Amino acid sequence: MSGSLLLLVFLASIALLFVLIIAFKWQPFLALIVATLAVGLATMLPFDEVISTMTGGFGTSLAGVGILIGLGVMFGQLLGSAGAIQKIAQAMLKVTGVKGAPAAVAVTGSLVSIPVFFDAAFIILVNLIRNVSRSAKISMMTLTTALAVGLITTHGLVPPTPGPIIVAYNVNVPLGVFLGYAIIVAIPAVIVAAIFYAQWIGRGQAVYGEGSEEEVVAGGDSVASRGSQQVATKPEISTTRSFVLLLLPIVIILVGSLMTMLPFDNGVTRFLAFLGDPNIGLLIGVVVTWIGVRPYLTEDPNELFTQAIADGGLVILISGAGGGYGAILNASGVGEYLVELMKGWNMPIILLAFLFAQILRAALGNTTLALITASTVLGPLASGLDVSPLLLGLAICAGGIGLSLPNDSGFWVVNRFSGLTVPETLKTWTAGGTLAGLTALAMIFVLSLFSGVLPGM
């Protein structure tokens, strides 16, 4: 099949995904499977090869990220049920005081969203920012932007949230290395969009309760209040324990990656590298957290883990389906043709990766799905492109942060629970997230100036 026809098949498969997911409301897992089969049949691969390639890609993808996704969701569930997330938020506010509340909220959101899904984290913390808005007379637009943009920035960039895990795997970069540079990229994005932009966009705006939307979110307020009452019936987890448990697996994974980069090799470094393997490091984090938060849990641990499996299971299936989609694209020759095509474009590959993920994010309304789709297409091409696979992966993640539109469930979570109007949600959540993504992209270009010099690049 000619290159132009291969490109047409690829574009048609992306269009098919959009139609099935957006117009027909299909589950992304089913849509990806259908799109994968459509590519295989349209490119006239033998029937048996279509099946074996799809299932092989599915299995390979899950071998790399399946355990991590499951453990990551369990980790977040434990921290949330124990009240550790609220403790971290309260501690940050005590450090910064009232004037620094937007910065404290932004940093808290950035930390919490590393192990906790965006929607859950926002709902857990929204009652806190309502109270801060009332008591400190800080506009709800400022605090909503600080929280939501802080959450989505690390959700899109920093493992062990599922999207960045899958991207790191698809571009073949060690997760610890990816984690370290993702944090470096996320910091300026949070400062610019979740702190400075948040304070600018909320100047002179209403505090919580002064607008006409408070009744709309009363149901959400009562849910949060019930959660607070449940926590009150249990002993409270300490702030120190909350921070230690949150950071434990991150530190373990970073140390493990450092061991693999040392110029010498012995039994100690190999053992520490083993412990720092992302699967082992996150497992240690889950087990230690489970033991450490037992006295503070508001729910039965088995129920928490069951819910975690339910939440993570669909993401795992989507990840596997994305792996099958990428495998078919490569087997059909689409991947090789895209490499040659992109080499001829007068556009930096980093920018191309960012725009591809950004378009998918806007069209599909889901950050994780956009990252999975973009990385399964571009990840296998990294070795043939004149760019560091690490920078390519970070650019994909940055592209998944912004352009959240009303087809995104996160848009309505922010809108309904914050009490903002739709135009205000666009100014805070959509514009703020897009600014965070662009700032992250700028930081990635700065890092590209040192490609080949910095370790892991």
C-alpha cells in the first residue's frame, strides 16, 4: 500500500475513534479495539496476523504498565480514605498563611494528584478551598484555578498516574528517569498557571457564597461535609505521617533510577535498583501505607481495594487496547511512513508531539486516553526521529494538560463543585490548564538545549 493511502488509513482510524467515543458514546476500550481491527483490515494484513499483532501489542502494553496502574490507584484510595490528603492541604496553608493560600492550594493539588485521580482529588479538596475563600476573602476563581490546574498538571505529567506511566513505557524511558524530569517540567508550569495566573484571573471576583451558584453545588458540599464527619469519628492521621507516606514510593523509585545511572555496579547498587524498580517501589509504598493508615481509615480496606480495582481496571483495559492499536500501526507500515513524513516537516518534533496530544485531548475529552493514543502512535517512532525519547514523552504529556472543553467530565466536576459559571470555568480551568501545558512545553524546549549533556537524555 502506498504511503499516502497509509496516511489516509491512519487519519480515518483517528476519526473513527472520535466518532465512536464522542458521537456514539462508546467506551474507549471498545472504540480502540474496533479502530485497531479497522486499520489491520484496511491495510490488508493477513487475518491471522491482525489478531496476533493486536493481542501481542495488548499483552506487551499490560506487561509494562498493568501492575503499576493497579498499585497506583490503590495507593491513592488509601491516602484519601485516611484523611492524609486533607492533612497535607491544611499543613501547606499553615506554612503560607492567608496571603499565600493560592500557592499553598496549588502545591497541595500538585502533590495530591501524583497518586490520586483528578476527579477524586478535586472533590476531596473542594470543601477546603470553599472554607478558605469564605474566611480569607479570596475569590473562588483564584482558588479553583490554583487547585484544578495544580491537580491536572501533575496528573498529566508525573507518574504514578496512569497516563505518564504509559507514555514513559511507550517511549522506552525508565520510569524513575521520566519521573525526575517530569517534576522539573511541572514546577514552572504550576508556578506560572496555578499560582500567578490564578491570582490574576481572580482579582476582584466573588468569594464562595457571594455568587448565585452556591445552591447548585449544595449537594457536593454536603457530600464533603459527610466525609469530614466520618473522619471525625476516627483518630486523625498526623501531618508528618501523611507527607512521609505520600513521598515514600516516589523517593524509592528515584533512588532506584539513580543506582542504575552510577558508573559502578555492586551488590548494594543492584539491590537498591531492584527495590527502586517502579513495580517494587510502588508495591512497598502501598503495603507501608496500608499498615500506616489502618487506624485512620473511614472505609474497610477490602472495599477500598475493590473500588481501586474497579477504577483501575478500565484504565488497564484501555492501556492494553492502546498497545494493540500501536502494534497494528507499526505492523501495517503506518509508523514507518509517519517517521519519514515528519522528518520532512519544518516543525520541531517536540512541538508536533505536543500538538498531536493537545488535539486528542480537546477532541476526546480525556487526558489519559489522549496520552495513551498519542504515545502508542509516536512512541515506537522515537528511535527514528532526531529527538530524545524522554523529551518526546514529556511533550506528549504536556499536550494532554490543557484545552479541557465541555466534552470532558473534569470540566463539569470543576464547574459544579466550585460553583463557577461556565464562562468562569473556561477562564479558570480551561485557560489555566492550557497555560500550564504551554509553560511545560517551554521548559521541555529549555531541556532540549542540554540534550546529550544531562543524564538520562
